[in-house]
Amino acid sequence: MAKAIRQINKKAPNKEEEQAQAITDIVKALADNREAIMVTLDILKNLHEMGALNAVDGLLKARSDVAYIAIQQLNQPSMHNTIKNAMGAFKFLGSVNPDQLQTIFQGLSHGLERSAENIKKGEDASLWQLGKSIRNPDVRASLSTMVEFLQGMGEVFHHEQREVH
């Protein structure tokens, strides 16, 4: 029959063994992730050459002063309005159909190009030419779009006025 084990000898590693194991683990991790480490070091080198690391270091060292100034700036009434306006702008952009917005931006860009060309020429259209341009289907489409836009905006304005009164 076997003897009962009365004492367990637990071998606790000493500091030197723990450090040696830690170094071994670090070297293994570096070897396993060599490419990522090299890219990270290259990024850090470029940030240091730009002076960005010095700026970040300065910000971290003066973090309480920077935080105090930031909070003071955020507590100004104009900043409250800015934050509310930004939130409203994001809400608006989220509600707009991206395809419609893209079409409007393309039309705006093309219209600005044509306008710039006309300004370079230095020619002003006569009233007769302006009247004739209404026959152009592109001008009619643009005017129709603007009128619909104005009607929609006016409906919201009237709706808001009714809610206020």
C-alpha cells in the first residue's frame, strides 16, 4: 500500500527566474509579431520626426491645465449652441437620402463651374436672354426643383409658426 502524501513541495520561482521567463515571453511575442512591430516603429519614428510625439508628451504633462481650459471653453454659451447645431446637422445628414444628396451636389458643382466660366468671360445676360433661357429644359428643371424646395421649406415654416402660437 502506498504512503499518504503529507507534504507538497511547491517550487516558487525566484525573481531572476521570473525575469528570465518574462524576457523569453517578450522576445517570443516580438518574433511572432515582427512585421506589426516594424510598422509600429516606423510610424513612431515618423511621428517623432514631425514633432507630434513631443506635442502629445507636452499635452500629457500639462493634462490638468489642458482639461481646465477645455472645460472652460465648453461651458461658454456659444459652444452649447455649436454642439446643438452639430447634433442637428448630423441628424439632418442622417435623414437625407444619399443618392438625392449626391445628385444635388453634382448639380451644384456643375452649376458653379458654369458660373465661374461665365464670370471669366465677363458677359452679363440681358433680360431677353434670361427670358429665353426659361425655354431650356435644364433651366426649367432647375427652377422647378428650386420652387419645390422653397414650397417645402415654407410648409415647415408655417407648421412651426402654428405650433408656436
